[in-house]
Amino acid sequence: MAAEHPEAAKQLSVVAENVGLHLQELSRDTEEYVLAEIPELRGDATLIKIMQATIAENSATLLHVFENEIPLDEIEGPAAAREYARRLAQRGIPISTLIRAHRLGHWRFLQWCLDELNRQDADVDLATATTRRMLQVAFGYNDRVTEHVVVVYQQERDHWLLSQTAARAAHVRDILTEKDVDLNWAEPALGYRLRQNHLGLVVWLPTLTDGGEGLARLHRITNEIAQKLDCPARPLFVPRDAILSWAWLPLGSHGDVPWKQVSDVVERCDPSVRVCAGRVGYGIEGFRSTHRQAARAQELAAAASPVPQFTSFSHVGPIALMATNVGDMRAWVWGVLGPLAVDDENSARLRETVQIFLGTGCSYTATASAQILHKNTVQYRIRKAEEILGYSVQRGHIDLEVALLAVEYLGSTLLRTSPA
């Protein structure tokens, strides 16, 4: 890298001094720019006031750094910036919004500084060197401050969620244990309307995570699902511990759930988070039943190998209800599938074909289309499976379908490692 121009630091100091004369105007312009670009930050007078202080403090501090060549490792994030991060965390505003606000504010600040440098009419070499120095220091500062406020946000988010847990969890327990509940009292206490359709979720992480950000991640994915389902209000989110939470999504009068879209959100949002869902239920009884179903689905998912990212009770209801004793279920599956209950590639291929064949009403053509196979290949696989099972796949139809569904979700947990 070329040596720095000897006058670059002095030129940057002049720029900072001149921009500082218009600090109030710069701060107001940056605030308007950020609010125009991020609509979710509008409308809360308290938040806007703290954002104004954050912008003013960040701008003044960075101008001070420019003017006096202060090393960045001596700089702490402004108090207003830390408080703004805490307030956003308490209101459930995504951390991505906080980071974007800092990034946009940083960009607007640099525009003012670059415009001022242009007005100085320095020669090309000096202007280039000053710009390079300005960007290096400014991006270093922004990176340092953003790192600080992200930590503050994550800590506050987990603290806030946990601090709300005791009272909210007590109210939820009263409802779930079917005590007499006065809805006119319970709804304001929960901050959630019970007289509507609900979708219950159990959101969890299979293992403890470093950094204490687990609850924030669980809350984030819950909000992502709620957004995909166009929920008319915020979900009810009840942490149970650092890696498991219960949630209810308010669906209003809607009862249909696009399960594929929900599954896509889970897979895209955070690959380490697991989500289990009940069926949609209405009112206080539906609030209870959808939660019980989500909890059953979670028990099933936790026993599976590998653990699925998303499990819907609508798809695994019969298996979830049977899975109170995995050992008994394994023995039953072995009895139904016989030698086909082996954890190897050939058996898996035959089980998949049989399952699709039964699901299509025993249509060779539809099965071939679903698996992108020739019809003769499907016929061969069905005959081969029947030879291994020792009976026609259309006999004992229900038991066979349930056993195959159980293996689909629990995987090797229910299978033999080798033929009996």
C-alpha cells in the first residue's frame, strides 16, 4: 500500500472542524434519511428521541476522532447508542434493523464529510489520500460501535424475555391446566387475544449455544413464521429455559396454514433451530389443544435420528400419539415391516416406493410419476417388497402405512442395523 500523504490527517481535521459547525443540521438530516429508509423505526416518540441522541453522539465522536487523530481502541460506543439497542431489543425489533440503521446513518455522515472535502478544492493526490483515511477511520469506528451495540442488544433481548417469563408463564400455566379462567382478565395480562384461532409452536435448540443468544434466535424465527402467516398481532412467546420456548401465533379468523411455506421459513432462517407445530385451534380450548399437539410433535422430533428441522402434528399425529414408548413402537414396526425394517439403502428405497404407492391409492402410474421412474421399475419394487414382507402391500394397509410413516419421521431410531 502506498505511503499516506503527509497532509491527509491535517486535511481530514479541517473537514471535521467545518462539518462540526453544522452538527445539528447533519444530525437532523441523517435522522430523516434513516426514518425514510426504515419505516418500522417511525411512530414511537421515545425511540425517535433516543435515535436522535445516538446520531448526534456518533457524529460528534467520529468528527472528534477525525480532528484529533484519536486511536479507535480508546473509543467506547456512545451511551445513547447502547440505550437505543436496549430499547429496540425490548420492543422486539429485529437486530437486522438495528444494524441497518447504523449502516445507513454511517453512509449519510460520510456524504456530508465527502461533500465538505470536495468544497476544500484540494489537489487530486491530497483529496484521494484524505478520502482513503476518512473511509478507513470511519469504517473502523462503525465496525467497533456496531459490534458493541449488537452485544448489548442480544444481552438485553434475552434478559428482557426472561424477566417477562415468570408472570406470563404463570398465566399460561393456569390456562393450560384448565383452571377457571376469566378471559377479560387473562387477555390483558398476557397481552394476547384468546378469542381467535391459534397455532401452537414449540421452538427449540437441540444443544446449548455459546454467547447466550439462544432465546433471541428462537424469538426471531417465531416472528419470521408469524410474518409469513400474516398474523394480525404479535405472537405470544413464553421461554421455558435458555434453549426451549413455547409460542402461540394469532391467526384471527384464518384457519388454513401453508405448511410448506412454514417449513421453508424454518429451513432458511436458522438451520440449527427446530420448530414443532400443532393444528390450528380456536378459543381457549384451541389454545390448549394446539399446544399439546406441538409438545407431542416435539417429543417425536427429539426421538428422531436425525432430528428434523420442522415437524407438524398435522403430518405426524398418529405417530406422535403412539410415540410415548419408543421401544414398544420399534417392536411394533419390526412386526409390521419384518425384514424390510433394516437401516440400509436398498430397504429405504423399497419402503419409499411402497409408501408412495399406498399414498396414490395403489397406482403404479402415479407412483412412477412421483418418483420419476419407469412403471416397470415400480412394479418390480412392489413385488420385491411383497416378497420381503411376506404379504401383499394392500393387505394390512393401515398398519403398513402407519409403520412407514413412523420410519419416515423417526428414521434409524426404529430400524434394525442388520436383517434379523
